[in-house]
Amino acid sequence: MMPPHGRSHVPPKAIFHLIQVGYPADLILPLCVDSINGLRNRSGSINERRPADEGFRRYVTLLREVQQLGILGMRVEHADKRDVTVLFFLQRNVGPEGEAKLDEIRDLLQLDDERTEFRITYATGPGGGDSIVMLTRSIFTIMFELATQIDVPAEHAEEGQVIPVGDVEDREDHAIRIQTAPKKPDDAFVSVEYEDHWFWISKRDLFSKRTFTFLNLLLSFTETGEPPVPTLVTVPAG
């Protein structure tokens, strides 16, 4: 379900498989998706530095909420000798709160109001109707985007060694915070020395630790071609 090398995009079905087995949507989508039905994610690209669209941010929040409500499903169908990924909304026990969130998702993605199943494809464009169009990222692109979020030393930026982190307003789109200082930190979860500076993630920064751990999972299964699945513990009954 995952391409075996870092420059191929992460397939949409792999993204929704990860969400289906319990990985948080608000972790996976900001990392792995560039756009969905025309709603664009943050980009740190030299050619187009931009914050995420408000609609993209809201979609990520809503998808996480319906995931927690247990009303989001996904399956893979085989048609015309190819796999087709279908996202569907469960209709039982949705409740007024869940229905309102699903309606807002349909509105954001310009999906048909009466539909509960939507085909997902890898492409660019507005999508809509019964179609969810996703432009996903490669492992290489994910790592590049995270690299643009590092707090780089001011002297390195002044010397032109690196591109400085975006404006403060852009930081709400950041998936990780990597700090820097000349001295080795005392509270590092993980750290590395480079060019006479230390770069680290604080052990108190749960959000960044989560991102770093998930990135390592992504890197590990690019070698195997299979997404990670949660560990299952079987408790005998009787």
C-alpha cells in the first residue's frame, strides 16, 4: 500500500488506511497531503511559500472529529483491473452532532449532499460531487516540509546557508518544532549537533514527539511497502 521508495507519492488509500486503523487524521493529513478538492495545505517550498487554506485546516479538524465519533469508513474495491478507494460515512448512530460535521465536510469539499460514499483519486483539481481528489506527498517532500519548520540559527540564515522559518502567523501550520542553540540541551527527546549548533525536540513537546515518531514509522515501511498496523493484544475469555 506504500511505494517502496521515498520519491513516490503516498497513495491516498494508504493515508485513509492509516486513519481507519486509528492514526489521528490531524497528524496524517497535514504531513502527507498537499491538497484535497482544491483546498491547499501549507507549503514551505522556495517557489511557493504559503500557509494552509482555512478550509484545509477546518477539514482536518472535522475529519479528526468524525474519526473520533466512529462514523468514518474506508474500503478498497476492485474495478476494471484496478483498485478503487471508497470513503464512506456511517449512517447509524450518527446523531445531530455527527450529521452537522458530515454536512460541513460535504460543503467544504463540494460533495453531493445526499451521498454517503465517495471515490478517492490521486490528482489535482477541485473534485466534488461523488469524487475526492487528493494530491499527496512523497516521503522526500514530507521531510523537506518538516525541514522548513526548523528554528535555524540567525547567522546561518544571514549567511544564506538556509531559508529562515516563515512568519509567526505561519507557525500554526507547523507539524513539528525543532529548536536550536549553541549549547547541548538538557531536556532533549532527540538531538543532533550540526555546524557548531544543537538541534533538538524537547521531551516536553508531545506534539513534536508524535510527529517525529510517526515520521520514523513512515520511513520504516517505505522499505517494506506495507503501512504499520496497531499491535493487537488477545485476552482469553472464559
